[in-house]
Amino acid sequence: MNLFVTKQGGLPSIPDTGFSADPSLAELTKYINDDRTVPFMDQLWPNPKVQQTMLSGIQQLFSGRSTPDKVLEAMDTDYKAGT
């Protein structure tokens, strides 16, 4: 983890790895150490179709071809389908 974040210039995603963060990242470090971060929402979704439906649905919303309720219904259908 430490090698990765050193090369990346970021922060470890778990606390107490012994990594010395750049002082400019101190505020972000507080959030990680206080367990105030979460994974991207789609990392816990049961299949990739849910995200694709969401992204397509957002485009349809902007173009006026769908509604929030329709997009959420389609996402729910894909979510309930599981893996």
C-alpha cells in the first residue's frame, strides 16, 4: 500500500499503514483516520449493468428522454438481477 501511494502521490485507503503523507494532504488524512470515507458507490453493486444503466439514464435525463423515476426503476431492475 505504501509503495503504491508513494508512486501515485496519494493516500493509503486504510489508516495506520505507517505512511508519512505530504503535509498538503493533512485534511484528507483526518477523514481517513476518522473513518469518514466510503468506497465508490458502484464498488458494492452486484453487477456492472447497474452503473451502465445509471450513466445512460443520466444522459437521457439531460436530453429530456427520461425521468428520474424511470432511471431509478431501471437501475433497481438491474440491481435486483444480481450477479
